Amino acid sequence: VRGGGLKSRLKTQGAHTLVFSYCNSELLANNYFHAVLESSKGLVKRIQDLAGVTYDGQNLMEKVFCDNDPIMIINNFQSNSEKDEHRGFRNLLIGIVAMFRNPASHELKVEWNMSEQDALDILAMISYCHRRLDKAHKIRLPK
């Protein structure tokens, strides 16, 4: 069973539990396309909830993880390296939204062939983002 294979591979690599909670039924239905879509939507929703904002997509990431006066940080946000890492995380999130959530929301499933390996790789990136969010800090209220 394809879905069982992907779910098993995700468990073996230690994927974040929220990845499963956002797309478990899609994994069980062997639906990689919608597993990626639901998991990416779940990542966006988690950031909205953690930050206490309703922004969406790229705008969400730019507002929450901006360079000057961010709402949330993923590290101490003191050194140049920490600020670079923070900026990189924001850009990774923007990339996930632009590459996987937005097109999946607007494209027909039959027009986007999603292999098990592609889904595994994408869900691994999303899992990594969740692990970083586990340690993130909200440092100010939204304006």
C-alpha cells in the first residue's frame, strides 16, 4: 500500500507528529498530493495561531518573521548568524507556501503528479519547520 509506505517512511525518519495530524487521512488514502497540501496548510495555520495573526501566505511569513521587530524568533536573534538563520527560515516558509500550498490550491490533482519520494521530501521539510516552531518564541504582540 503506497500510503502505508509513505506513512511508515515518515515515522521511521521521525517526522513531527503534527505532520501526521494534518494529513493522516490523506496518507491512509494514498493521496500524496493532498497530504502535502493539507500539511502545508497546517503549517501556515500553526504559525497564524502561534503568532496570533490572520495574515496568510508570504505576507504571514514576512510579518511574523521580519528582520526588524519580528513577532516570533526561532533563536536568540542576536548575532549576525542568528539573524541570517532567522531570515533563512522565513524564506524557507515562503518557499513552502509558494511551491506547495499555493499551486496545490489552484491546480487540479490530475495535472500535478506527486511521487511518494517527492511527498516524503516535502513533508520532511514541513516536519523540520514544525520542530523549529516547537522552540520558537513569540517576542511581541501583533500590531
